[in-house]
Amino acid sequence: MNNEVKNDENTNHNPNSPERRKLINRLEVEENTNTNINTSTTNRIRQQTHTPTQARMPISIQSSTAPIDDFLDRVGYNRYHYIMCLVVCLIFFVDGCEMIIVNLLLSSLQMEWHFSPTQRSLLSSSVFFGFFIGSFISGYLTNKFGRKWPSILATISITIFTSITPSTVNFGQLLILRILVGTSIGVVVPGATTIVTESIPTKYRSFTANILWILYPLGIIYICIISMYFIKKDQTLQWRNIWLVNSITSSLMIFICFLLKESPRYLILKGRFEEAFCILNDIGYACNIQITDEDKEKIISEAKLKEELGKNESKSDFNIAAFFTRKYLLSSILLSYLWFISSFISYGLLYILPKIFDSISKKHKIDSLKHMIEAMFLLFPCPLFRGLLSEWKVLGRKNSIIVGFAGAMISGIFCVIYDKHLSISSGMLKFCVNTSLGILSVYTSEVYPTNIRAMALGFGNSITRLGGIVSPFICEYLLMHHNDGPFYIFILAAFTGVVSCMLLPYETIGKPLDAVENLEKEKSIEKLKI
């Protein structure tokens, strides 16, 4: 290790060292075979090697596309993408069902099993414990075994555990099953989302990633509507029947998820080029565009170049330290906080609203459910809105996230002031925070490189679930002291979200995937000439 440091120091003081010239010559050879690969890097290295004292201009993220992005942009959006998006949209539908079902049934469960307020919060948080575990390990699973099969196996697990749930007889059994369901969802959501993100043309990436959420509120409304048909005379819900219907719905996902195909970027990263080319040909089939030998050479050449430039980086399939290296440290800290507060607000609302609406409706359950449906209906245009907002180049990704948090702050204030219209103001609060949450997912996938992108999304999902774990306990405590207590902390969290977004170091709109990684590698190579 010390010898390597000494060698690097000697190299840094000698701008024309053999090691550096060897790197430059190799990049020049790559440039001759693929002019799209790192041409700016080669030019800068060549220029600064001959003029080591020359002042350098600040570096921005390069917009030149990689060979795989060239092919995907040439193919455009087609039937292949529609099918993949439909599958992932249905996964988010199931996610929406699981988000709300426990919170809607908590009062009925509490009357039957007589558990404490702490157990009430714990049961609501249990699915988020599972989400946290599943999202955390999804990075390892999707980097080791691919994006496709972990997602399919997790979907099968969801069906099994939800089918067992109606037969539970005590708090402990239900708690364990909710954790297992959450773990499965925590694996499938980032894995399936990554498949779509890594297969979409550049200009459609943000819009598509946001549209994937369009069925999420429908899942919440679906459970509310089902619950209307299972209200007892004492205004409690027949929770076993509701969960049985939910398990039947989840079982349909097993067959749909087999339509998923592996991410071509993952296959290229693992050196499985022929499999990647088959997937790319499937993508281009609807447009009668097939990958050419020249495309193949460029893709292979770029993959080998990236492997060579990153040879000193960890090759572990699960390297959490990769998020906190110098080039990603600030982004990782800020994004972790933004993931946390956005989920804290979003899932905190899902916890408190059924309880607040029950109070407003004076124990008339059907009125409470109607209020819930009204609030969730406002979420339907959210994916379309944030998809268009995040693609607006005047704003970019960062400012779009800021708009979401600013809107959440204002909506939270309205929740406190105009409590007679709580279903509308709370719906707008969730609309705004979900706007930020969805764009955060896109921003995260663009900031981190292919080799840790799925892990980054899994890590981000873990942080969101951590917010979901904490929010029921805090909201329950605040509700015991003041009905508006949770909204005050939501307003404060949204304000800190605005400030944190302003500190994010990169703007990624319109840039190809891996642009940040390529930028940082350019900076590292340039430093060798100082």
C-alpha cells in the first residue's frame, strides 16, 4: 500500500512519466476505435501533459453519450418499454396496497387483540422494518444475481406471506408476516425499477421513472374501496376478509413479473456481452433496428476501458463504502437525508390520516374511508406532474425537488389552518412530498454509476423505510399531545429539505447515465499532471 502511494507521488511530480504516457497512449488507441468514448478525457490529458502549468477551467458533467445510450436513443420508446413499465407499475400498485392496509385495519385489530399504543405503532412500522432489510440487501442481490430473478422471487414471496396473513391468531404472528412482506417488497421495488431505468432512452428516463408510480395511489384507493364492503355493525372492519382479497390480488403479480427481462447494462458490466446484445436486439425489434457490429465493438471497448480505469476500485458486489468515497460523500449524505424526510412525511401521513378521519367522521367508518379516498385521488396526477416538472430544463432535477418540498411546506401550513378541508390539504401535502420523492429516485439513479446503481437505489429505499419505521412512533406521540403536532414536524422537515437540495453538487438533467462517474475519473486523471 505504501509503495503504491509513493509511486503515485512520483508520478504526480512527473507529468511525462512512462506510466502516464502509457495511459495516454492507451486512451488514444481507444479513441481511434471509438471516438465517442472519453474523447474529452484524452484531449485534456494530452493537452495538460504537454503544458502542465496551464490553468485549467472548471469541469462540468459531459453530455457525450455512451455507445449503449446511442443505441437506445436511436431505437427510441417502443412496445418493449411499455411492457416493462406496465409490469413495474403493477408492482407499485401492490406496494400501495401494502402501505395502507395495516393502517386502515389498526383500529379493528386493536379492538380484537387489545394491544397497546406502542404495539399499534410497532405493527404499523413492521412492514417498514422489512422494507429496510429488503432494500438494504437488494443491492447485493441485484449486483450478484441480476435485476430480474431477485425481483421475481421476491414477488412470489409477497404472495405466499400475504396469503398466510388472514389465518394469523395473535399480534406476534402478524408482526412477523408483515416484516417478511416488507422485506420482499424492499427487494422487488428497486430491482424492477432499475431494469426500466437502465433500458430507457436518455430523454425519456426521468418521465418514465416517475410514471412508474402512477398505480401506487390506485393501490391505496383499492384497499379503501374493498374495506367499504366489509364494515361490521360496530363500525370495525372484517380485517381477515380484506386481507384475503388483498392476497388474491398479489398472487396475480407472479405471472406478470415473468415478463421482466434482465438489464442490458448489468449484463455488460458483468462481461456477458452476447446476452446483453440479445436484450438490446429485443428492445430494437419493434422498430426493426438491430445492434450492429460497430455498436458491439464500441460497447465492448467502452466496458473494457471503464474496467481498466476502475481497476483500483472495489469489485465487491456489496460495498456500502462506495457511497461514501470522496467523489460521492456529499451527495450520499444529502440524498440520505432527503430520502429520509420525504418518506417520514409521506408514510407519517398514511399513519395519522385514518385515525384523524375516524375522529372527524365520529366513528362512521364509511365516511372516514371516503375522506381517505378523496385525499388519495389527488395523487393520481402526481407522477405525470413530476415527470414533466423534472424534465423542464429551466428547473432541472435539483430545483424540481425543491419545488416539491416547498409545496409540502405550504400544504402542511394549510393542514393546520384549514382543518375543515383536511382531506384536500393533506392530499396536496402528500402530492408535493411524493413529487420530491419520485424525482429523488431519478436523480439517485443518474448520480451513481452502473456498478453501484442498483445498490444506490436499494440503499435509498432502505433510508425511506427507516423514515417509515420512525414516523408512526413520533406521530403517535405527537397526536397524544396535540392533533396538529405531526403537521408541525412535517412543515419543519420540508423546510430542511429545501435547504438540503440547494447543497446537492450535481445537476443531471439531459446527461447520460455514468456521466458523473466519467467526470470524476477525468478529474482524477487530470490531477496526475499537477
